[in-house]
Amino acid sequence: MVTLARSKAGHDKNHVYLVIKEDAEFVYLVNGTTKKLDHPKKKKKIHVQLIKQMPPELWEGLEESQDPDDITIAKMLDNYHRRK
């Protein structure tokens, strides 16, 4: 399942990222522009808020491609910001 997260702390406060990996203490975040798939941002779980209710049209780009790239992720996050 694909999850989005909003940063609650740090210099990137209120930025929205796509969670690509998760372990016990950290999440690994990408946004397709400054934080790409080859160098995700490592952030503690307590410093992010997961976004649970997502409009279905945001998933269209990710569902079409089995392996999303940075451009697809950036477009999906841009669509999310435009809805706000």
C-alpha cells in the first residue's frame, strides 16, 4: 500500500512526502524533486504524520506504473497540493 506523510518537525515542516520504506523507528521519504528514490530522506516516525484519507484519483499515476519513478511521484504530489 502506498502512503503519504506530512513532516511535523524540522526544516521541512509541513512538506508532504511519499513513504517508500518503513522500519521500526524510521520512515524513508521521497518527493520526486529534492528527495529522489536513489537518496530518500530518513526521518523518525514520531516526526511525521501519516495521511490516511487519500482521494482515489491521486493513485492513478502510481497504479499505472508498477515501478514508479521520480517524475511520477512528483506529479502525484503536485496533484495532491492542488487539491488543497
